[in-house]
Amino acid sequence: MEQDAPGPDTLDRAFMALADPVRRAIVARLSRGDATVNELAEPFAITKQAVSKHIQVLEHAGLVTRSRDAQRRPVHLDAAALERLTAWIDQYRLIAESRFRRLDALLGASPLEQEP
């Protein structure tokens, strides 16, 4: 993923990867620490090959990486990639919150008719 604001293709790949519940669960598990494919496959009723394909999608989206540690190939969460996605979402959340604050101020400034 890019260092600053993610581009449209990067966002599309990341959000498409996160659209799948298995991949979201893998990301949640990796947020607690690195894991092998076997460890990631344990809670799912799917094959290790299917989990490996899910990891490939997450890799292509730039959300995870793999390394080699002797015989192990642990999968690592790229926290910086998630942070860039969060920052992209936050910019729109802040705009929406600003609009709601202005609306609250406007509604609070005008007298409302109350029914008895």
C-alpha cells in the first residue's frame, strides 16, 4: 500500500478483501500476533488450502505479509496498512460529525414549536 493516502485501487482491494467474514476473522486473529497458516486454519471448517487463498487475497490487498522463519512461514498483519485505511475513513467521519454539530447548533438556536 502507498505510504500516504491510499489510491482508489488500493482501497478497492483492501475493502474487497475485508468484505469476507473469514478474512476479517484472520485479520482479527493476526491483530493478536503472527500466526502460521495451520494456526489460522484451526477455527474454520475449511481446508488449509482455502485459508491459504484467503491469505493470498489479504497479501494482494497489502494487509498482511509472510516471512520465513526456519521451517515456519508466519503471516504478519501490516498495521500501517490498516492505519491508512482508518485515516481514509476518519476524514469522512470528521466531515459528517462537523455537519451534525452545525445542524445541532442550528436546531438549538431556532425555537421549536412544542405540542401540549
